[in-house]
Amino acid sequence: MLEYFLLCNMEVNEKTPTIVGVPMVRGKPRPISLGEYREAIYRNGSVSMYKVSIITSTFNKSNFLKHTLAGYCGQTFKDFELVIVNDGSSDDTDNIVDQYEKRLAIQYCKQPNSGISLARNNALRLAKGEVLILVDDDRIPGPEFIQSHLEKILDKPIVSVGHKVRIVSQHDEDLSLDYTSYQKWLSERGIIGNQIAGQPISEASIIERFSETINDLYQFDEHYNPREILSVYGDNMSGYDYAWTRATGGNMAFNRSYIGDAKFDTSFKGYGFEDLDLSYQLFLKGYEFQYNWKAVNYHQEHRRGKKEKENNQKNQEQFYKKFDHHIDINLFELSYESVADKDEIDLEKSTIEANQILQFYKSQSSNSLLEKMIRNQVETGRRYRAVRSVEVKV
């Protein structure tokens, strides 16, 4: 059935990715562009049109993806599809997706490893829904996840910023977390040393006993959600022009009918800032950003790639330069780079200060002097970071 689509081989080139699969010409598959396929779907009344499309890409995370897909089996809102693009995985992702195609409406495509931005753009082109929910492959949704996002944004130009909780679904000695509290949690449950192994949860337990299963895991969300910002501006983040910085690809939703063509900038390579770039595009298009405590998903902690930090810094610098003449981005750059260890609470406080300066700037009839001062500080900061980067490499 087309509702469940099919595994397709995606050939990626610099211009237009193509799908080889559904259309047949004299018994042979005919390549078509993703845009052409989506238009054909809309013209074909026999194919159901989903209200909501869940957008994700995946790369060698089948052990996490299976738990994530299990979470979508118990959603209170049923009229949705999952659009999954496999970005060149070499694990058993194919088998995991295949197991869930009988339970869930899934569009699944494969592409050579080309990065998260291109993979998600391909998913966006395939998506049938006007309401898009962007998630990561390692985030297990709560039962009311889709319903809560939908209630916030339906028929409104609003980006719903979902609540995030971190959990340990697989024990690993190389996780990025507070091991003092983690060890205390383990000892309270009588788990010691070499007993820590494998996965403490199963797909069946997520589907059949969600709350009990999740609540029995080590979880934490400190420094992970914008509590400082919300304490000042409220859940609607009214008057906070940097609310878009809280909307990441791990948990955000919006109705794309107000923007037309929403897509990721494929010039961002590797991890980091490709999602904030999209969020800023939505902000420039007039979307409001509101925090949504009820739309919660649970990030399964995992080892971090060796180049994640380096890629994030490169993408960050690229983002700054892309919007070089936007005074709000200049102030964001100054505030972000002023926090040496990138502590989340300090970053929040820093962007709150940047927002206060921005509001003052916007209130002035003549602000050329202030703008010049800000630009000078930005250039000074960039020169310093460039020199520091060279020194680190040496």
C-alpha cells in the first residue's frame, strides 16, 4: 500500500534527488523528483492525506530508533505519518523500520550518507501533512506528544517548542551526564559495577506500559530546558526575540502552510546549527515561538561523535556570517561567545541580556552609534576566535 510507501533507493546529486520505486515504465522503475512524487500524491485521491507528518533522519542508531518507533504506537492522536530518511546507515535500521510498517504509516527512504540537512529536506519533500513535527531518531515521544503539539499550532503561525527530558535507555560508561547522581540512582536500585549492561527497557514495555517504563529509568532535564527564560517571559516567550533559539530539530512543530517552502540549508555540514538556522527562517517569516510542556519526548543518552563539538563550532561561525548584517544575530553572537564553558543557564541569562539590549536598540530613533559599537565587538570577537583556533591546532 502506498500509505506505507516502500523502501526506496534515493540517488543524490547536486541538483535534484530522485526516487526509484513506485512509477513503472514498461516494467522498469522510472526516476522522478521528490517534488514530482509529492505532487502526484496530492492529485491521487486514493492516497490518504495525513494531517501531521513526523520528520526525522537516522544514521546508525537502530538500537535507539526501535524504542522511538515503539513510542509512536501509543499516541492518542492517530492521523499521522512518519517520514524517515536513512542517511546511509550500515546497521539493521532497515529491519527495524520493516517491523513497524504494519503498525505505523511510514514513508521510508534511503540515501547515501549526505548529512542531516539533505536527509531532512528529502523527508520534508515527501511529507503529506501541513503540520510538521521535527524529531530526532533517538527521542521517545510521550503518549500525548502529537496531540499536544497539534493543539498549540493548528491554524496558527506558531512554532511549538516541545519539552525535552534526558533518559538512560542503554547503560554506557561514556555517556555525557552527572555520574555522581547516576551512580547514586544505580545504588538505590541495587545495581553495581559489572551488572550495568545492555538495555533496561524493551519495545514491548514502551508500548504496553509507557509511564511505568519511562518513570523507572534514570532521567534528568536540568540545564536542558529554558527555565530561566520562561521565568522572565512566560511559556509564550512574549517579548523575547530569541525564542527561536529554543526550537531545535529534536522536538519542534509548526504548520508549514504559512511559510510555503521550509527547508534546511545544506551548506551546514555535520552536527549543529542547521536546525537553529531553520528556526530563524521561521522567525523571519513571522512565526511566534511558544513553549509546550505537554509535548514531551525523551532523549536517549548516547555517546557523542568525536567531531561533534568541532562541527558545531564551524556551523556556528557559518550561521553568524550568513546573517552578518542582522543586528539581533550580532548580539546573539556576542552573548553566546561570552559564555566560556557554554553552561546552559549562563547562556540563557546571556541571551536575556542580549534581548534587553535589542529592545533598547529597536526603541531608538537613531542607533547608528550603538550599531557601530556592536559591529566592532563582533569583529574583535571573531578575530580572537580565529587566532585561538589556530593556536589549538598547533
